[in-house]
Amino acid sequence: MALSSSSKYDCIVIGAGIQGSFTAYHLAKSGKKTLLLEQFPLPHSRGSSHGQTRIIRRAYPEDFYTDMMEECYQLWAEVERESETKLYRKTGLLVLANAGNHAFEVVCENMKQRQIPWESLSQATFKMRYPGFSIKPGEEVCNDINGGVLYADKSLRAVQGLFQLMGGVIHDGEKVTHIEPGPVVIVSTTSSTYEAEKLVITVGPWAKKVLSPLGLQLPLKTLRINVCYWREKNPGDSGILQNLPCFLGMQLNGDQRDVYGLQSQEYPGLIKICYHHGNEAEPEERDLQVKDPKIPDIQILRSFISNYLPGLHPEPVVVEQCMYTSTPDTNFILDHHPLHKNIVIGAGFSGHGFKLSPVVGKILSELCIGTKSTYDLKPFQIARFQNQ
């Protein structure tokens, strides 16, 4: 049965999280008739793009992310202007590590080489500025001065709104049930059928389930992350929440993963501090209540707070859940399907993709259209997993 013209598009993007929404935004800006499909009614909190806040930074040990973030800051500012919505708040980002931590040294060198505004803080200066934050002998700190907070939910709505203003179409509450590859890709949903010359798949934790019927098995793990909020013991007295920037503790206390924190917009008077890892879980299990009070990552956070932020209660006041979709090397997947070159995949954002989404969307749109990227995409290619 022939489809009506209203069901035919130049490009279809599946998944209206921040990566898919920015991809659709860039495609529409390039003049492509674009459909953005989302399985849940918008807005929703089932994926990885919800919530009020995310950290934005250029302090990365991987130089390619540091470089991509330069354009990301520009594009975030552009979306702020176009949507007339404040999306970014500059607070600074403190990076803490044990002396000799190689990743920390590379972070500092990357910022130094690129003349990014940053500073190295002596222990005395750190203690004077942030008396509520206890630093240990032998630990080092640098400050990514333009680091700060992105207002996540506002950002997602702003990008989707701009996409629609440019003529883009969003169909939410439509779960994709079948993808038929070919010179024209046919996408069936619970409500309708669509076709397009190009397809982009950005479905977050559902990537393995969507890609498996297309003959692609990627080494992705979906992790259930506990997002924890903490309260001061004596609100206002210790001044922790008044002047504390965002922070990133790199493998402190001998932990294998990082701890990060930022001011809470979700719960005024609380601070969000999380462990950058979680337990493997299916995306449908995200909101299942875990009864075990000795959850390992929360135990780690209790220890971190007792050691570094003793002015906070060592028990979280609120615990919510989020999903990471992680690759073995924690780098993204931005590539064509190996067999179907008109299908583009964005996946594996590994819990650090939100801030990079303006450039990720640009790259995915370029892969979709066939425009040469201004970035080296080798770190993001599927071929890197062939020997795993």
C-alpha cells in the first residue's frame, strides 16, 4: 500500500531525548523534512535526558571531547538566544584528584594547551574559598572556570520547540514496532507507518533492543544510576550550598569511579551528589524500588560525604533513578549501520553525553545527510569493537 505524502520524510529520527532532539534540530536547520518519533508521551522521565540539571565542562582527559565542547558552548548560547530561555549557569567546576593521577594531569594539560580559562588551586586557597569542603593532604584541585550547570528539562523543551518552529514534526506516544531497511527505510509504529530516505536511531537504553532486529549487536550496558540529594546538617551555618561550584572527584578514596556534585534545582536547599556508575538493569526496571539499604554506590557516597563534606547529613534525603547506556570505553557511538548506510546510530553516551549533545546532533545530522564532519570520528566508530 502506497503511503500518503504526509507519511514521507527526508529523515526520521527515533528517540526524542536530547541527542535525537538536537539531531532533528540540525536536520531541520539544513532544510530536511524531518520526523522525530518518541515512544512515550512528552515530557517524560523514562530515559536519560530528564531532570532539572546537568554539569557542563571542558575539563576532560580526552582531548577530542575538550575540543568538541568549544563548539558546544557556542551552540548552547545559540539555542538560548533563539529560544529566549536561560539554559546555562556559570558556577565553575572543581576537579579533585590524588597527586599523580594521570587523568587529572591530562585534564589540566588539555585546558592549558587550549588556553581555556582555568586555574590550579593550592590547598590553602581551596580551604579559604570552600571551607565546607575538606581536602586531604596530597590531593590536588583545578577549576574549569566556565564549568557550570545546564538546565536539562528546559534545554530539551527549547530544542524541541525550535525544531518545530523550523517545520519539524514530533510524534510522541508512538513506539516503533518495526524497521524495514532498504533504499527507502520504512518505520512502523503503534499508530502509523512512515518512510524516509535516511533514518537516525537515538533511543538511549533501548538501543540494543531496537538494533538487534537490524542484525547489529553492540557491546552496550544499561546501568541503573541512583541520583542522590543531600541536606546540610545546619542549613545556612556551614555555607556549603551558598558558594560551592560543581565538582568532580576523580577516583578519590581509592574508588574506581568518579563522584560528582552540583547545586540542586529539583529540590531547593539540597545538593545533588552521585556516583558515576550503577548496576546493570533493563530500562523497564529503572523505577523498581530496591529494598537493600546497603546499595554499594550509596555506601561509597556516604563515605565520600563523611570525608569531604562533613557538613552534610551522611544519608540521602531523596534517591531517584536515571539510566546510563555505556560502552566498554565510555566513548560514544556515532556511526552508520555497517550494512545499511542510510541508517545512522547515536548510542552509548555513558552518562556524560548531555553537555555534548549540540555537537553530537550536528555530527549525526552530517552522517545522515552525507556532509563531511569537521571532527575526527574514529573514536566513535562501531569498528573499534570488532576485536571485543
